[in-house]
Amino acid sequence: MTNTAQIPDFAAAEWYRDPKDHRCPHDGWLEALEITEPASGDRNQVRSTAITLRLLGAYHDGHIIFRYSGVQNYSLVAPSCGQGLGDWLDDEILPGDRGLLVHRILKS
């Protein structure tokens, strides 16, 4: 039996891909990216990685927050960011190895 990642319901929702919907991340702007290592154990020796991503919605009337816990690896690439990263153009959420999810984000 393989451990298959469950794609979140919102990723398949019509509103998620509709730039006219204020909940859609398309054209959102990154406001914050936080990478933390929550710890437990008597010496805080049991560690994991968590990422929180906060976008200002395209219509500037709300925020979209992505929270990832139990992160196994991540990669951040910003060929240019002197004036910010630009708009969130597109993304895909796919099943990955070992029952994990992969979230790829394309920015302008």
C-alpha cells in the first residue's frame, strides 16, 4: 500500500483558478514568508520545519495565507527581487514522493 498525498480541495475549486475571484492567488503580492523550526522534547531536540506564506490579494482587500507543516524540503529561487518578487502568476499542487505534496509557484 502506497501513501498517497491528498490534494487539498481548494486546489481543484473553480474559484482558485479564477482571477476575478478575490480568493484566487493570481496577481497576489508576497507580504511575508516565514520559515520556522517548531521543536518539542525535553531539550527541544525533536524538530520539524514549517513555512507560512502571506499574500496580499490581487484586489488589495484581503490576504491569502498558505501554511505548510512537516516540510521535508524547500527551494526558493528569486533571480531578481530588487523591487519585490512581482505578481503570483500561477501555481500547481501535486502529489510528491512518500505521501507528501509539492507546491510549485510561478512569479513574474
